[in-house]
Amino acid sequence: MKVTLIDYTMDAVNKLLYTKATRLTQGEETRKKIYAMDALEKQKELDYMANTVPSSWEFVNYTFEIVGVTRAFTHQLVRTRTGSYAQQAMRITNMQDFNYYTGPSIESNALCREIYDDIMGQINRAYARLLDAGAKAEDARGVLPTNIHTNIIAQFNLRSFADLVKKRTSLRAQDEYREFMELAVTAVLDVHPWAQKFIVPDRLGWIKELQTYINSDCSHGHTIDQDGKLGALKLLDLLK
């Protein structure tokens, strides 16, 4: 998987502060005051905004190019209806010799991996035979697996992105989704370090420690069964 931040709101801080200020006053004078604020004043305002009504967050956007992910993942991603998407079309693209994702429970099991790779090979050969026999790509794609690799461009505003981080960094989320979120958060913070408090609140530090504790096979000598883990993870998600 490769996640690249290909576009984002350049003047994001001033835009955030101005859209917040317009709830009280508007116009050129207000904009001049915001642009004249020093870094410390702006940071103080941002700290406040990170813990208040998030409507102004919607004026800051991030566009990601996501390469080498599964159709299974993108089916989940596009359920976030506040995002915008442009995905690789298998209807007209020849997907012969496709790459695919292997889940951790299969990757770590030699027999499962053998069965999985064998099936993927059979699917690839069947797809090629269909094309050779005269089937259109849009019809032959019906045999392709959910875990085939694809590419997608996705855009979220800061409000939607922060909500996505909160929901999809859970240990109950699919591994591939969590990997995307980690890479996306890193990309955003590289260009907007101030966004840390908006998308990764301070409380997530101790929540992450608890997640690690719960996810371990044995913590302080006490084994946590699957039902106990699931219940604790649901509680952590509520705490977020």
C-alpha cells in the first residue's frame, strides 16, 4: 500500500480562523486581523477550535492517492459518504496477472497460504481464458476476487477525516484500513502539524496503551479471552 497526499488546503490555518470568526463578524477587517496574528495567537485559537463546534473544519480538505489496496477496503472506504472518490475502473482495464492482498491469518499459516495462492492463480487463468474467448473486460471481471489490488483517489475535509480516524484506528477495524489511516494521518501531520489536536486528541495516547494491553495474548499474567477483548475494545471505541 502506498498513500500519497497529492493536494491539500494550503492556507488552512487562516481559513479555519476566518470561518470561525465569521460567526461573529465578517469582512476585510476581520481577515486583516487574522493575518496579523502571530504564531502563538493562532495556535491558541487552534487549540480552542480543536475542542469546540467542528463546522469550520469542513473548509480544510485533503486529497489522497491510495495505490495497491483491495476492493474489499475501497468498498468500506466509500461508505464514508462525506468523502469524494475516483477509482480505477476494472470495466475497461485488463486485470490479467493482478496482484492481491493476503490477510494475516492466511499469511501466517502455510497450508492456508498454499490454498489461497492456488485459488488466486486459478482465477487469474480463468479471467485470461474469458478474455481470449472473446468476453469483454466488463463481463470477465465478474470472476475477479474481492482482494484484488486497485487504486483510488479520496478526498475528505478535516471534519470527516477526524471522524474517520476516530472510527477506523480501532483494533476492531480491518488491518488494511488501520494501515491506511496510519499512513494518511502521518501524511497530513507532515504538512499540517497543528492538526494533531484535531485528528489525534491527547487522550488517544493512553487509549493506544490500553489497546496494546488488551490485544496482547497475556497481560500481567492474566489471559484475556476473545469475548473479554471484544467487550473491552467496544468500550475503548466509546471512549474515543
